[in-house]
Amino acid sequence: MKPLTRRQFLLSMIAGASAMAVTACEHKKPANPLATATRISVVKSLSPTYIPTTNPESVPTPTRVFQATKPDGSSLQQGSTETIAQIVTPVPTSTDTFPATAITPMGSPDLVVARGGDDPEALVRRAIAAMGGMEQFVSKGAKVVVKPNICTAYHSYEYASTTNPWVVGALVKMCLEAGAGNVTVMDYPFGGSAEEAYAISGIKEQVEAAGGKMAVMSSLKFIETQIPKGEKIKKWPIYEDVMTADVLINVPIAKDHGLARLTLGMKNLMGVVQNREGLHSSIGQRLADLTSRVYPTLTVIDSIRMLLYGGPTGGDLNAVKKIDTIIASRDIVAADSYTATLFMMQPDELSYVKAGVEMGLGRSDLQNLRVEEITVGG
């Protein structure tokens, strides 16, 4: 291919600057870097095309052309997506823009702990207010997915195997108050049907009362997804609606787990994938790999009731300890690290926390974090 002349090079630079300016005006960055849409556009194009990239292997590598003429001087046609090797650059996808760690705004706490009282919603509201309010996470019109732990249909919330329904309901209310376009709550139970689990847990009632929607996760919507940062897993079937949401709020319950030791934020993400059994080998690293691809906008750990043993399904009220505590953070690793201490464990005793720190997904050095502790009620 002939090299560009100086004149052609200058023209391409001018056209490129114009294209980027148009793109900046037309698009605001989504609230959640996991929102995956790829823009293919050409200078002068009036109707850009969007291609979902949940499964990067399913579409050609997207490109954006940054000039209005070919190297030979002839014009590109309006709306053309013709590839010109010398002047085409890849359009960033979610794998390119994904942050290595959660970023805490200046002056905001890294982690908030709210405790006391007997009102789960009050605890959630105080914790999120200390982080700047839900508006810091949810923009007007955003599509929000809230992911609680609704693992089985065996027990009601008193048994601490499922997330407290009033915690979930509070988050739905707050998202809608912040201007969310819609809020969908979902999980993929392994015991009983989703409909049964949603009802028995009490979560369905609170979510619908708050104005949100419960969604049954369809097996047809798990999409083979690349995990570029993964060490043990490089791709895995991940639920499409989670990957395309503007905001993902992860709201696990703090409980014992026979294999992972504790089910907290990172472990709760197993509910957005298929073939969970395949993650059990080297579970710590595999959970960290998954987290690197499905990093929540916000993690809120429900420690209203803790399941001290017999997890993940529970069934013994003697194993439940009520401590009326909520832990919230942008940093899922930090949230898990703090909650581990409530079980009298050090963060690095959890293999997924250790792997997450090593991958740069968050921090476990609690003594160096800005932790704000709030007491609610008398």
C-alpha cells in the first residue's frame, strides 16, 4: 500500500479530530464500564451501527475510520465502513476500558460500615449517603441490575442463606430515586426454581413494592465471554443482561461456605455464570478471574444476619448471628476483606481475596483504607 503524503496525513489528522469530537458529543460514557456496545462509524456517517460485544468472538474486530478520503485521494461514501489499514484503529471495548481496581473519589471513604438499630433500610441509606449518595453510582435513565444471593428455595431470610429482602428493596428504591430507567433483580438458584426462591426469600415482595422487577434468568442468555485478565479461565458463559447493564450492584449475604470458606461479594458473582461447578477447582483464582470481567459498580454486603456455619444453604437457626451491619464499598476486595474480620478471619485467609489483591482488583490492607463507621439508632 502506498504511504500517505504529507497533505493526506494532515487531512487525516483533521478528520480524525472532527470524528472524535462528534463521538464525544453524541455519547456519554456509561455509568458502568461493563456496558458493552461497540461503535462503528466513519467521518460524515449519520447513522452509526452498534454491535453488542458480550461475545467478542461472535463479531469481527470493530474499527473506526478517521478520515474522509482514501490514500489515493478518492472519497469514502457516506455511511461506509470500509477498512483502510493505515488509518484504522480499534474501537475500545469493555475489555479495553475495564478498570484494574475500583477508583474512590477524592474525599470519599474507601469503605463504609453502618451498624445498629433494627431497620435494614436505614442502614443501607446511611451507608450509601456516606459514599456521596446513590447518584454517585446511578445516572439518569440507567439500566441497573441488582444481584443478591437467592441460592435456594429452602428457607426464608431468617436462616441467613439468602440476602435480607429489605436490604435489596432499599437499594431498588434508592436507584429509582436517583433516576434509574429500570432496576432488575436476579439470581440463578441451584436449589428449587427461581420463582419459588424469589418468593420464599421474601425478596420478590420487597423488590416489587419498591418498583423494581424480578427477572428469571434464562439459560439461553448465558453468552461465552472473553476474560482477558483471567489466569485460570480465559472465557466463560456469563449472563448477557449483567454484561450489558449500565450499573451492577452486588448485594450478597455474609455466610459460611464449605469450599470457599465464606460467601461474600466475589463469591456471589458465581450466580451470573453457567457451569459453576467448573469454577470449584482453584476456586480462589477463578473467582478473581471472574471478578476481573464482572466488576460491580457497588458492593453492599448484608450482615444483618450472618450464617456462621452450615453454609451455603443453612437450615439451622442456631447458626445465625444477628449483628445488624451493612458494609458498602466500590472496592469488592476491600468489602470482602472487612467482612472476613467479622468471622474472626484475616482477609488473606480467603483465597479469592488474596488472588484479587495479586491481580490488582482491590485492596485488603484495611489499616491503610479510609473506613467510615456509622452507628444508626440508639
